[in-house]
Amino acid sequence: EDKVVQSPLSLVVHEGDTVTLNCSYEVTNFRSLLWYKQEKKAPTFLFMLTSSGIEKKSGRLSSILDKKELSSILNITATQTGDSAIYLCAVVGGYQKVTFGTGTKLQVIP
Amino acid sequence: EAQVTQNPRYLITVTGKKLTVTCSQNMNHEYMSWYRQDPGLGLRQIYYSMNVEVTDKGDVPEGYKVSRKEKRNFPLILESPSPNQTSLYFCASSPPGRGDYNEQFFGPGTRLTVL
């Protein structure tokens, strides 16, 4: 059975801090790993990482895939209150079956 | 505007009364999927479809049915809803799974309560 584990479950930081969120997976026939941000609505896409694209960056957010360790990290630098959300990691396996982790809840306080 | 739509957005029903949640996308995506989201359990895939007339079970298919007669629509059917199907449901679609094209676009969600 495919499995995705995220850590920590929740995190409280002060504005300006840097955070690192972790995602580890056990998936048959790995195709890609995706990061999403979920506020009080539907998840919104952040990054997709594959064997051919193991590092992505957009502004203060960046993500790296470690295929050897079967894991990924999502870094957020200079956090802002608007970064408060649940961050979801999902892995696409064989036949495009998608498995999500339970998410990391990030709260950024002023 | 490219989007995934779901209806209804909110639904309160009673045990055993058949219901359908519709999902439609206007991006010509081949892949569509249904998820349920529950506190502490995250998003769990119910069913997915890689193309018209092709559907597969996800992790939690029991109590649900789907159909994919047209590319744009992927309705979720609960033949006999039970209280343990009370949840937040999301429909999602994505382009074909070639190379990097696995990003999923999510609908706004349907909050279902079964009494």
C-alpha cells in the first residue's frame, strides 16, 4: 500500500522565520511528487518534482526531491502571516494513483 | 476561465437517500479524480479516471460509484449514504500523465452531511 508521511504535523513560527516541511513516501512506480497549499478552501498547486526536475523555486518557497531517500522538503524563507495554511504533499504512483499525506499545519504569528 | 466546478457546494441529507455530486471541467483534461478530506486523515482518493469509460478505485471506494461517459464530467454517486460518508469532497482534474503533467486542479469542494 502506498504511503506518504509528512512532518511535523503542525508548526508555529514567528514572521521572518525560515521553516522546513518534510515529506517521505513509499510508493509503487513513483512518477512525481507534488506540494499544495490549502487555506480555507481547495488545495492550490505549489510545485511538482519528478526524476527530471528535482529542485523547484518560486519566490520565498523552494522544494527538493531526494529520490534516494524517498523524501522531499519544502522550504519557506522569511515567513509571512499569509503563509499560514496546511501544506500537503502528494505522490503520484503507478496508473496515476495519487496518495496524499495528512499535511503540515503552519501558523505564522506576527 | 479554466476551472473545475462541483455541485452542490453544501448538502445535508439523510441515511439511505441516493445522491449525486456533479463535477465538470472545461480544460479538456483526461484525468479526473474524487477525494474526501477528513480531519486527521488528509485527502484520500476515492475513484479516478484516466479517460472516458476508464475508472479505477482509489484508497476508499466503498460506498461510492462513479461514471465517465464524457470527458468533461465525472459524477460521484452515493447509492445509500451513511453517516460515515459525512465529509468534504473534492473533485480534481489534470492533463495526461506524460512527463511533468500531473498537476491537479481542484474544484471548490462539496461539504456533505449525512444524518
